[in-house]
Amino acid sequence: MINLVWMQTGACSGETMALLCADRPSLENLLRQYDINLLWHPSLTAERRFGDVLAQLTSGEQTLDILCIEGSLMLGPEGSGQYDTWKGRAKIDIVRELAPLATHVVAMGTCAAFGGVHASGPNPTDCTGLQFHKGAPGGLLPGEWRSRSGQPVINVAGCPAHPNTMTKVLAMLASGEPLALDTLNRPSAFFASLVHQGCTRNEYHEYDIEEEALGGRGCMFFSLGCRGPQTVAPCNTELWNGHSSKTRAGVPCFGCTSPDFPSGRDLFVTPKIGVVPKFLPLGVARAKYMAYKNLARAAAPERVVNREMEP
């Protein structure tokens, strides 16, 4: 049996709510098929007390196989962690105590992974991620920290994280499958493709047919702040609720799986140098991009220019 503890720190419960929507596998099937014993979740284990679970783990009475953290880690004020406590004890101290006991430690969501929304702007509560502060190694835990499995914290990024990505990662860990990580410690199997890949607006992007206002069928990268060509996430390769994604619903991708999310700029505006976006798609050279786009727009089929449905 795999013992799992899910602990919330500076969280909005977004990952918990998303987790309840998972269907491949669902939460129920995950627990049953992979023999996972949910020792603690603040919303799903009402029959247990956190203090009892904590005592059993720290005494060695229970083993801890997977520790999931949802939410940013509040260091303030002045490193005391007293902005976020459990019965007067700083939650960051509880996480520091539990993490070395766990075979695997998983940061569920961008806040737990990189600090997220709470670490942006003035950050008055000194929020950070579990093992990253935005894109820099070292958050609550130092960059060289490793769990009992020898792996760093596994960052299942997203705001919230994709429900099926969460359950699939937990299924892989529970079954002992190897889990390769990228340079930001995100599982490579789920963070290898761009949101742009699979986007239904790709044809408009290729021909530089852009929208200046929300509600149209064209590309939102050039003027409306979409970061799909710059963001690795499964949103358009595994649709949310098996049905849609932000870009398919007409909303720009905000890059919520990235360590710099939120970016500190207007989410619905694309910064530009002249007429060219300041931040280009990943791996694209500026000079080649400018030449290609000028030609592409001139070659756009009338059907695309007029935003007509493909026959």
C-alpha cells in the first residue's frame, strides 16, 4: 500500500478542485487501482486528524511514500512562517519535517512549484516554491535537496495543474514507473509540447492573421497576449474535461505552467518591438521570424483572412 499525504499551504484549493475533475484516471480509480492510502487531505479525510497523522509519520509508525504540497510556502514574517500556521506551528516547519521522510515529494500547482501568484508583485508574505523561487533553484528547500528516492521535488505546474496530469503522475509514482524531469523538474511526459501544438487557431498563427479584440477566430498571440507558443503544457494535447482549453474557448494562454507566472504585465496585451512581438515562440530566431511572417501574411488564403470555416 502507498501512503499519500496531501498538505495545503498558501493555497486557493485550485488543485484540489481540479483533482476532483480528473477522469484518466479519476481520483477514485487512482486510489483503488494503485492501492493508494490517502492518509491525509484537508477536504477528503474527515475521519482523521492531521495531528494524529503527523505523529504517526514522525514517529515512524507510518511510512510516507508520497507527499503532495498544494500552495506556496509562506516564509514571512522574517523567516518565521507565522503567516501560515497549523495550531500555531509554521507550516513551512511541518513541510521541512515531512519532506525527508517521503519517498517522493510533489509540488502540485505553480504556487507550490515556483511561488506562483503569491510570489509575484510585492510579495509581502515572502512566498516561494518548494524547491524553486520562480525560475531560480532553491525555495523552501535548497536546490540540491533530494527525497528518499533520490529525486528532487517533482513540479506538476499549472494554475491549477491539469487534473489528469496530477493523477497520472501519482499513478506513475505509485506503480514505480520512472519519471523523467525537465530542467524545471516538471515531468517531461506532460511538459514537452507547447500549448500552441493542438491549438485550433494554428492556421491563423501561421499566416499572421491576428485578432485585436476578444471574440474572433484568429490568432491571439500577436496582440492579445497569448503565450501558447512559449508555454509547455498539456492543455491542447489533453483537453480539460475532455472537451476544451483556454485557447479553444477564445481566451489567451497566460503561461501558467511557467516559473515567471504571473508575468507582471497586462495578460491581454502582447508587448512588441515595432510590429513584432517582443517575446517570440520558443526556439525561433527574430530575423527569420520577421521575414517569414511578412511572406506568410501576403500568402494567406482568402478563407483564412475572412475567418471562414474550412469547407
